[in-house]
Amino acid sequence: MKILKEEQGNILILTALCMTMLISFMAMAVDVGNLYYTKCKLQTLADAAAMAGALEVDTCIAAGQLNCSAMQTAAKSALTENGISATESGVLLTINNGPSALAGDPNTGSKYYVEAVVTKEVPTYFAKIFGKDTATVSARAEAGKSKPSGSGIITNNLTLNSGASITDAQGSTSGIYDNGDSTEDAGATVNVGSYTVHGTVHCNSCSNISPTPTSGPQVPDPFASLTAPSHGTTQSSNNESLSRATELKPGYYSGGLNFNGGTYTVTLDPGVYYMDGTIKIGAGVTITGTGVTIYMASGQLIMDPSTTANLTAPTSAVGNCASCAGMLIWQAPGNLNQMILNSGPNATWGGAIYAPKAELVLNGGSNLATYGTIYANSLMVNSTITLSGSGGHNGSLTIALAE
């Protein structure tokens, strides 16, 4: 009976029992911690893949394909750049354009959004005791660009000076998307479908701004993947100065062109105009052309406020330039010169205007301006602009300004 009542050794037994429980909890913590670490790593990969894929949305749309090869390649490259291959280490990358993995996703099926799902089978350490050798870990991310329904402005730095006006002729299909800060002086007027700003709104008087700007995401450069046109046939190597009706041929112009003021018409034949110099179009001159792409490798494009412009971009590839479809004015990324587009009250711009690293200034009385996608480093508006037309890469009304 004395032996049965002896309490020596109780602590050792309790300690052994507690250690068993502590070791079990520690083992569980090791497995859960490893899974959580893997989850975080996969989330980084999914974010990168979705963003890279979203940058190729316009490429896929232009090709008429969902989930096109450019998008797949970009997404896989994003994984590689983050230290892992989609074909190694048991990692599986799935790209959905549009999204489909998450029930109730408002962007399900939208070609303007890309969904990346990254999964990996992770070996366990202590869960093997319970027959669980591996655990599946996955992460999902979604990125996209705003659907260009009608007209719109996307910019890093939008300035609307007093008297500036941007109005959507279709009523509510246009949108303004500012990747940075926007400034609206008193007297500026906006009447579009939506207005979002990623940075700060500096509005001296918002009573004429409709709708009121709200916080929104940044929108990527829709033309970043395009290949610039080549020189073409040399047409002029001088800085020519003209004062008469002129018909120009597409090709390479290395010295610039100066059209002095006067009441005459400059006609551009269909094709690509590769400019290595400044184009100045004087007062009273009318410039017209159908199926035209003007590529500014260097120099400036400067138009007088009384100039009349009636220009439309090609609707399909021009020669070897597939990227020229829908592109009206294209300024090389290395060309930092300010682009000044003035125009009279009946100007028509039919196609994209792209100046990724430059400032675009819109002056004059553009009471009717049919725009394609305009993308520039910053936009300053000093005039009245009415946006009209239909959506899409060719003849769309998105004004997209650069990152």
C-alpha cells in the first residue's frame, strides 16, 4: 500500500505526457508554417503573372484571341523573373482570360481581365504520420485594364486649364482614368461616363466636373508591346518649306517639313510616314489623309490653332507594319519632344495617338474630334473637345496617356 501511495516520479510522467503534446503541436506548427510560407511565395508569383498577362490584353484582342501566346509567354516569364519556372519544382500555372476560377467574380469571362492561378504540391514533414504526405497550396490573382467602351482618357498627369472642356457625344460611354494626379482649373468642364484618379485630385472648382473624380487603379500602356515601323523608301532628306497644295507619299522623311500658312490643302497618300524631323503646319492649312500612320522618330509635330485636320488611321496592317493598324500618330519612346495638336472647329482624328514619354497639348477649338486611343506621358487640354465614335483599337475613343 505504501508503494501505491508513493508520489515520487509523478512530475516525470506528467512532463513526458506534456512533451508528447508539445512536440505534436510543434510538428503541426512546422507543417502549417511551411504551407503558409509557400502560400505567400505563390501569391507573389500569381500577382506577377496576372500583371504581366494583363499587359498583353490589347495584343490578344488585336489578334482576336483569348489567352494568346503573347499573354502566356509574358506570364511564364514573370514566374522565371521571380526565381521559379512554371515547368519546374511542381509548380502549375494556369492563365484564364477572362477569369473563371472564382465563383461570383464580376469580371468572369471578360477579355479585358487576366486571372493567374498558381498551384504546388508541398511535401509535409510530420503529417506523414497521419498518412498525409503532401498538401496542395494555391494562390490566385487578377489584373486587367478598363474596358474601352467608347471614349476615355488615361493619363499620369491630366491638366484641364480654364476654358477646357471634355464632353462625350454618346452621353455616358467615355471615361477618364488618371494614373497620377489631375488638375482642373476653375472654368474647366467635364461631362463623361466615369472619372477615376489614382493619385490626388486638385480641383479648383468641381461644380462643372461630372462625375466627381473617385479613386481608381492605374491602367497600363495598351501599346507597350507594339513593334515600331521601319524607315521605308526615302522621300526627302531636306528640311523642306512649302506654301502650296501638296500631295505627299509615304516613306522616310529625314529633314522635317514646314507648311507655311495659307489656304491650301496637304494630302497624305495612304501609308506610313517615318519622320526624323519636326513637322510644322501653319495657319489656315488643311491636312487630310485616309489610311495614314505618322511615326515621329524625332522632332515635333506642331499644328497651328486654325489648322484643319481630317486624318484617319489604317484599318489593317500597312506593309510589314502590323502594329500600324489603327495607329494615326506614333511618337517614338525616345522622342521626348512636346506634341502640340491645335485644330479648328471641324478637326477629325480617326485613330490612335501615341506619345509614351512626351507631353501632349491640345489647343484650339476642337469642337468635334473623333479620337482613337491616345497615350502620352501627360496631357494638357486648353480647348473644347467632343469625343464621339465607337470603341475598339481602330477608331476607338479612348484617350490613354502614359505611365
